Amino acid sequence: MADPHDNNSNDPLGAVDTPTPRRKPKPEVTTIGGRALKPSTLMMGHGYDPALSEGSLKAPIFLTSTFAFESASAGKRHFEGITGKREGGAEGLVYSRFNGPNQEILEDRLAIWDDAEDALCFSSGMTAIAVLILAACNTGDVIVHSGPLYAASEGFVAKVMAKYGVTYIAFPAGASREKLDEVMREAKAKAEEQGGEVPLIYLESPGNPTNALVDIEAVKEARDAHFDPERCPIAIDNTFLGPLWQRPLEHGADLVVYSLTKYVGGHSDLVAGSVAGGKKWIDAIRALRNTMGGIADPNTAWMLLRSLETVELRMQRAGENAAKVCAMLKKHPKVEGLGYLGMIEDERQKDIYDRHCLGAGSTFSVFIKGGEAECFRFLDALKVAKLAVSLGGTETLASHPASMTHLSVAEGRRAELGISDNLVRISIGIEDADDLIADFEQALEAV
């Protein structure tokens, strides 16, 4: 991550280089008889000590902006530890812009799913992405990223970061090692020309909305061949498959990003995001979050703790439903094709899927014969599925990316990325699969 440039870096209220330390709960039970407990088990209590909250089985919602010290000397000792005037650092809670009990418990549990050293929660997925990128970059730097990205992510890199002299070079999701080497060389030359570095490689896999997969292992090999891994982390948006169906840190990524709004939250009733990965990288992002704010609020964090208890069950059911629905759609005469990971035809994409993915997920694209008019007739005829953006909720959602979520992407760029006018994005929920099939069949009759 970028070196801090704050002249008041010893001020904990304005620090960008010294993260506020976290409260430490009692020692956790993570193994029984040498057997590591599974994430689905740990979600029921990990990171929370009932003794700290009057014995409450579930963590209360801690609605407070600040935290009381036992004494003035304890307050002084705490700030001496934070500012480095005393060795050993500090523990505990100070101010809710930095951390809070609900958020810390949530972060502990999020880290478990990806086997990460640490995790951070944010007020939205885009806040997580924006703070991560800002923490990484200095003026003159070049970001390397895959395509397609979520439209807001692409816009942040291309438009917002451009204001601060940061440029980018993109490569297609399925790029080969040879293509990746070419892109790395180009980025390195551009960075040298601009007086900067390549401080971040940012991936999205599967890509939104095409489900195009990135070869994380090939990206890591190319990164290691051209850059110092200690100065150029690989971050990946794993929202479409995580945390159940893809574990990017095992394949070479350093940081994993989520829109927790989607599968983790899973009920279409909250907005949040997260970043998980190596402590070295997380500390730099945490320090900037402390300065800027953007941490998830206590109520949202509490709701996410509730959701994490059932995320495996919900994702499994949605994945089973998606497989059944896609089996019907594949045979339908009004369907031109499917962007579903369980039915990959491209050899390169299938190879990436086999190496990286543990399941096909429940969000996919369906290409309807015709164009925008035919897609609109299909969408307007749906009775069970809802016409709405977002994905990963308990209900089935459908949208038209070319005219909705990706309308801000230039038409030529949309065509280049395969976001055509006949593409409908579907996120399958946990309804009865036969009811969903009946709904899609009757809606296709309107096309």
C-alpha cells in the first residue's frame, strides 16, 4: 500500500499510518481434538464473549459513538500506545469511527471464510473498494485491472482516480499468461513514464454481469515475474461466488473484496462491504478507514452476524435452484445462450473454473433471442422473480444490465465486454425451483 503522507501521523484522530488496535475477546475455541471447526460452526459464536455482555447469548447492538475509559491514567496509557510514545501498542475501544464490538465480531467471522489474517467491514461494497484503492495509490501510479468490472468500480478507477493522476490498464478476464505478461510490461513502462509505480492489480471474477472468470494463478505468476509482490498486492472482488464457491487467497490473491449486500447479507435489507487478507495490507486500509470513516454501522454489522449463520444454507439452496432453472433455459427455443458457470463451453474458461471454483453459483446471464425489446417483454412478464438490481438475496431478481447497471459504460466498451442488448442478468433465490421454472417459462412466452 502507499506510504502515508500525513504530517500529523501521530494524531490517532487523523492517523493514516497507525491503525487503532482492536479489542481482544477471550481465547477462541477453533479446534476440538485436533480437528479444525468449520466456518458454519464458528459463525454461531466466534469473536463474541457473552461474559462481556451480561451473559447475552447473541451479541447486543452497541449503539454508541464513543467508549468510556476506567480512569484518566487508562486513557493516557491507551493514547500513548496508539501514538507510539509507549511500546506495546494498545487494546480496547475508543471511538465508533474506528471500531466497535459488533464490527469487530463481524470482521473476525468474515476472516474465517477466506482463511484470512484479518478483515474490515465497510458501509458499502464501493466504500470498501474505494478505500482499498486510495490506500494503495499515489499520483503517477498505474492500476492493472481485469474486465469487465462492476460499472461503479470501473468508473471509480477510470474517472475518480484520474483526478489524482492515477491511470489504469485493463485486460480481458480470460487473458492468457502471454497476454498478462504483455499488460504488466505495458503498465510498468507507463508507470515509469508517469513517475509512479504499479501498486495494485485489481480483479473481478466472475465478472459482472457476464460471469467471465479470471485466472488468478496466472495473474499471480505474471505479477511475481514483473513486480515485487511485497509492493503490488492482488485484490479480487469475489462477490458473485464468495464466500462459499471460491477462495481466492488459496490461488494467489492477497485481498478479497465483497459487497456484503449480496450473498453474505442475503436478505436485500442492508448495504455493506468488506476486505479480507494479509494483515500487512489490511492495516494500511484500516488506517485510511479510520481517517475517512466508512465503517459499517453497528446495526448493519449485527444484521450481518445474523446472516452469516445461514449463508451456507442459503447459497447451497440458491445454487441448486439455479442448476435446475438453467437446465430448462438451455433447452428453450427463445434462449440464445447462457452465461452460467455450470455450463461453460469455452475451454479456457472451463479450465479456470475447474481449478478455482467450488460451485457454479446462482447468478448468471441469459441471452434472449432478439434484443432490448424482447428482453423487456420477458422482464415485464415475470410474476415470481422481481425486476430489480442487486443479487444474492433470498428472492429471485432479474435486470437488464445494458440499460440499467451498465448504462454508464460506453457503448463500445459494453460491446467489447459482451454486455449486449439481449443479455438479462438473473440472480436465483431460495424459492421453490419448479415455481421459478414455471415463471420463466410463462415469461418467455411473452417474448
